[in-house]
Amino acid sequence: MGTRRYKLLVIDDVEENRELLKRRLLQTGYDVETAQEGREGLAILHNEIIDLVLLDINMPIMDGITLLKEIRHNAVLANTPVIMLTGIEETDIALECLRAGACGYVTKPYNMDQVRQQISHCLSVQGQSPSAQ
């Protein structure tokens, strides 16, 4: 029986950010899906089993905080860990995200050790045992 690979969803409107995270997370041992905006990400969450979401805050159409609140208010998705991604280093925004149910908060440019640590922590908090470190 093989080790289970966790599937992550990266939602970010900037293609370079999505591709950078996807490439590095694949190298770490995760399966990775991407979406360029909130509604597309929500559709993926409804159609696939996603273990954790990495979610940009500032996006057109549906911003990350709005999407986070939708995830938390959906009975099927409510327990999916979400790590917020942002270029904004403001305590008020970070607190708003955490109050809305985010498991973590990472600022850009990404420190991949911090991203991996947050993913591992959030998966373990959800009662899962992350296989990729």
C-alpha cells in the first residue's frame, strides 16, 4: 500500500505565482491543482477532493476573504484547511483572515520553508498526517 499524496489547490490570479507554487509543491511531493480566480477555485473544490487550499487575498471577481467565508459556510467544504497568500503585510488583514477561519497566512515573496511548514501544520491540525514534508 503506497503513501497517500495530498492534493493542494493554489488559487491566485497571477500566473507566475500559481506556477511557482505548483512547481515547488510538486517537487515537495504534493499533487497540485491551480485556479486563476475564486469562482474557478470554488468549482474545483466542489468537483475534486482537495486536502488544502492556498488562497490569494487580492483577486478580481471574488477576493480570497470572500471565498474563504464561502468555504467555511459550506457544510461539505467547511473543514478544508486554507492558507491565505498575500503581498500585504498588515496585521488587521491577517487577523481578519484568521477570524474568518484561515489556518495560516503567508506573505509574498514566498519563503518555501515557511509555506511547507504551514501546510504541514494545517494538515496535522485537521487530523491528517502529512506525508510530504
